[in-house]
Amino acid sequence: METAIIKIGNSKGLRLSKTILEKYNIKDKVEMILEKGQIILKPIDTPRKDWDKAFEKMHANNDDQLLFNDVFEEENFEEWN
């Protein structure tokens, strides 16, 4: 796909269509990767987005239980003193 470089103040930039922005889920920022004579624009995902809501839902459903026993369950901490 060919696209024009446009003037933005003292700089220049690329204009991305709404279709491309939606298709690749590009919001406000992209990661720019310079590699082997290429410029790669990669959408930035927000890691752990909405985890707090998921944890609240898990707690409400009582799904936030350990899947295996605590490794220190049978440990005698007295001998460490």
C-alpha cells in the first residue's frame, strides 16, 4: 500500500485511514520498529488491562482459590529462628 508523507508543523508524518486503525486496533500509540531497511508500526497493547475487574469478578464467584497447596503449608518455621 502506498501512502503520502504529510507535513505536520515542522515535522512530517503518515496519515492512517480509519479502516486501518480499526483493523489493527490502533488507538493513540504505536511501537515503531526500525529493522533491515524497514519501518514497522505495531499497535501497543496494554498488558494486564482490566485485570482488576477480572479479579473482582473471580472473587465474587469464589474462583480466586489456589489451584495447588501452598508450598510452605507443612514447613516448620520455628527451626529458622
